[in-house]
Amino acid sequence: MDSTTLLWWLKARQPGPIHAISIDYGQRHRIELECAARLAHLAEVAAHEMLALDLAALGGNPLTDPTVDVPTAESKRQRDTVVPFRNMLFATLAAAYCATKGIVDLYMAPVKDDYAAYRDCRRPFYDSLEQSLRLGAAHDAPWAIHTPFVKLWKQDIVALGLKLGVPYGETHTCYEGLRPACGVCDACCERLAAFAANRACDPLAYAAGEKTL
């Protein structure tokens, strides 16, 4: 939801070509890769690359290991869904792709709701990583990691996306990777709450008994 809103936000502001990157890291919710491909097509991006990064081999995490149960939001265990250094690996892999294209501006979509559980969704982390890219690149270049939503709550993202006409029905959020979505994991609950805060219906279907408003 957040990344898709970022893509539509960029489309409205960026007159030049946009390259979209999706990363197959062995995630349980692999349906998001199918959604990303459709969304990139709808957005008419200049290119959409699917890059591989096998984090499933590490095991022990509910987002990459099917033998580990995904915690419900009610259990207050969102920190269990932290995949170690995932965003650092994502950003550096994306930067490697960008280096081959002469691109130095990376856009990512961490939001304020992520701050408590995910330390790699905080702006100081990206400031440090941005400096590392500049120091480690093959050539001097003004590498920049843009995080325009980092101070916005998910309800703000939905409000913006509704104005931009984001096709939220094509997005995926559920940690379980289910359609209908489970409606009880942290990702589903945060999404449902964001739509409810905007008095809008979430276009996704949820498991029986879950409300979408």
C-alpha cells in the first residue's frame, strides 16, 4: 500500500522516467510480487525489475519461514516480523541496479507507523546509508535515498492515495500472503485502521468476520 502510493505520488511529481524495483527475498507473502508487476504496468513505468535476494535461507522469521506462525496484531509481537537488515539489503541492491543505469535517486516508503518496531524504517538509518552509498560507490555521485512518507501515518498515506486515485484493490498487505486477507496480522490491522480513519472502504476482501470499514 505504501510503496504503491509512493509510485503514484512520484508519477504526479516526476516528469522523467521512473524505474520500479521489486525484490523476491523468499517472502511468505509472494502475492505482493504479482501485484507489483500489475501495478508497475498500470503506472506505465519506464522499467520494472524483479531482483532476487534469498533471505528465506536464514529461516526463523514468520515473513520468510512457513514453519513460523505469523503473529496477530492482538498479540503485540510485531517486532517478531523484523527481517534482519532487510531494508539495508533492499536499498543497496536497488542502488547496484541504479548504478548500472546512471540513476542516483532512490525512493522508499517507510511510514511513521513503522518507527516503533522497525529500526530500519527511521530517517537516521537512511541518512547513514545514504552516506555509505556515496562513500562506497565506484564514482563520486550525489546518491540520495528519499523517504517522503517517513513522518506520515498510514491514514495520511491512504488520504493521499485516495486523492491520487491509487488502485488499492490491486495492492497487497497481508503478512500471511492470503486472498482474502487474514485481517488479523499487524499489516492488515494497520491497513484497515487507515481506511477507517478516512471513512473509506478498503477494496480488498478479508476473511469472514473481518470488517473493511
